[in-house]
Amino acid sequence: MPRILIAVTHLLGSGHLVRARHLARALAGAGHEVTLASGGMPLATRQDEPFAFVQLPPVKVEGVDFRNLLDEAGQPIGSERRATRQAMLSSLATSLRPDIVVTEHFPFGRRQLAGEFMELIAAAKAANPQLLVLSSIRDVLVAPRTERIAEAEQRIASHFDGVLVHGDAAFLPLEASWPASPELAGRLHYTGYLADAAAKVAAIDHGEIIVSGGGSAAALPLFELCVAAAGLLGQARGWRILVGRGVSEAAFAGLRDSAPAHVIVEWARPDFPALLAGCALSISQAGYNTVLDLVAAGRPALVVPFDAGNETEQAIRAEAMDRAGLARCLRLDGETPLTPRLLKQAVESMLTDAPERSVTIDRSGGAAVCGIVARLLGGRG
């Protein structure tokens, strides 16, 4: 049974870990012995996972400051925590002797953790000289600096056997966010979008406007706009704002206390897909997993991408959704910053005249990635 070790560290939201779990489940379901090592903040886990899970001493970031890594208490991490994380990963590689190591997001991102990723690869190759090393990336990357493109491509050429792109090239090719050289393009393996196998969801049909924002606090400005827009729109239709656990209790209380009577503010719920399937309209950001939820639900949607700092990922994805008729894209900032009144108008428009969907996207990433891995293992020297 081939052994696979996946290493992931989510820093802001939970999307990277959610995607890595989908990958681990798919590979374990295909008969691989999978271990997932996570270096971000702990999240609730299912008890019946088909893979082994290892939690490293966690790190996180504040806002969009990805240069400064913090511990659970919000304090800058020191060399001791870095050394412990690195030692745990190297020890895992030595004991497991994996056939494949998958580094989530690295070397296209997570440069601040390059040392531990490179040590992991070195230890795994020492334990198993026939090791395959794969990078696992989402459909869109943050726009890179020129020198970082060269650095990532050099690492791919020297240390990696391929790159799993969890997206659909026909809908949104990697080149929309990262200029791939011919050498890199030859190593890309598009899997389709990666999610758990779709199950039939019984819609909870309240005819509500459902607002969601992923797991971090990055959606707070959107939530506040929605509370204000709901007040302007009147009480004819209910709103439900689902707040991720990355939002502080104080901020949550502030939202709830400021909301009109027809707006429910509550913590994110496990039956979110059912709420989404029965909503009149979804308003959300444009994270990877959120977009998959929207496509599966097939409901009218407004997407307001998170674009603070140098973050371009969600804006690129949201604009692609707009072009495809999957959602209408609004921007918080820019030439016409979003205001409560503009959001109210957009909601009214979508409730009466939602765009017609012109494309579908490939969401078969779980099955496809298993075929790609089998092919790469079969071609090993």
C-alpha cells in the first residue's frame, strides 16, 4: 500500500486545510496509507477520517501580515517553535518512509516556512530514494513578484516531480494568476476542483438571503455592509448572516446587536449546504471552498472578494465567476466602492433578474487526483 504524507499550514482562514483534508480523503479512499500533518491553528475534526492526522505546534497570522508568524496567544514565534515543527516533520518522514510527499501551497507560497518544507523533502528522500514529491495548489495564486517566480520555478525543477492544480483549466487556468514557463507548464496536472463527493442535500427553504464569509475574520466588513443594506431593504425578506469562528466574540456581539429584527446573526452551521440550497440569494466572499458550495447549490449569488493588502486570489476567481454567469462580482474598494445602498440595489437586481449560467466547472478533483497519483507512481524509475 503506497504511503503518502501531506504537509499543510493554513494561516488566515481554513481553506488550505479543508482542501488538504479533501485530498487526504480521496487518496485514502483509493487505498493509499495517508498521513496529514497540519501546522495551522487546530480545527474541529471528524472522528471517522480514513487518514492519520498529526498536529504540529501551530502558527497563524494577523490580518494580511503574512511575514510575521504568531503562536496561539498572538505572540511572534521563536526559533524553538520552528525547530520543533521541523523536527516533527523530519521524524514523520523518517518513520513513515513515504512513497509520496505532498506540500500544500509550497513552493508557490509559504516562503516563510521554506526551511521546514525543504527539510521534510530531504528527510523523506533519505528514507526512500524513490520518493515522489508533489506540490498541491488551488486554482488561483496570489500575484507574485518576479524574483519569487524564479525562486519557485527553481525549486520545482530541482526538487519536485509534479504540481497538482486543483482547478479547471477551461474555467480558470493557472496562468490567470501565475505566469507559467514552458518547463513549469509541463509539470502541471489539473485535477478539477477538489471537494468531498457531492451528496444530495435536502434544502432548508426559508427564502432567505444567506450571507457567509469563510472561517476567518476577513469577512467582517462584508457582514457590516450586509447589516446596513438589510436595514435599507426592509423586512419583506429575512437575512441570515453566518459568522466564522475566526471572528471574535466581541465583534460577533456587535454585529448581532446592530442587526435589524429580520436579520439573524449566528455562528456558522454544519447544515450550511442545506441553507444555501434553499436560499433566495447568497452573498459571500470568493474563497475556493465557498465557490464550490455556490456552484453545487446553483442559487443566485453575489460574490464580494477579499482583496485587502496584496490579496488578488479571490478577485481573480470572482471575476471569472461573473464572466461565466455563476455569480455577480462586487468590489469593496476600487473605482466604485461598495456601499450599503449599492449593495441593496444589487440584491434587488439579483432577486428579480439573476444572470444565466453559461458554463459548468469540473468538480471531479478527488477521482482525478487518484488517477494522476497512480500514473506517477507507475512511472517511477
